[in-house]
Amino acid sequence: MNNIQRPAIIYPQTAVRFRRSVKCRGQTLVEYALILAIISLVIVGVIVNLGQQVKTIFSGINSQVSSAPGAANSTH
């Protein structure tokens, strides 16, 4: 068996490969953050829009239930 000890230096090809991978990781992180921000903005917009529609529907249901015969506040 060869028990040759390599010096504790970083070889040029390894250093270039390492720098490239770190750069790509940082770029990927920024891209994922932008995608997450866009998705969260879309979700907030949908919730705000649907929230008003759901509120209108439940208000209509509430008024119909409260005016039904036998309801607690019914006028019949």
C-alpha cells in the first residue's frame, strides 16, 4: 500500500471548484428567496381578495339565518 502523505495545501483546481460552488450556492439562495417572496405576495393577494368575498357570503348567510322564523332575533 502507498502511504504517501499529501501536503496540507489546497490544489488550484480544488480551490477554483470550491469558489465556484460557493458562488453558485449564494446565487441559488438569492433566487430561492426571490421566488419565495413572489409566491408569498401572490398568496397574500389571493387571501385579501377571497377574504372580502367570503365575508360578503357569510354576512348574507348571517342575515338570512337571523331573519328566519324561529331564530333568536327573528321578527316573525
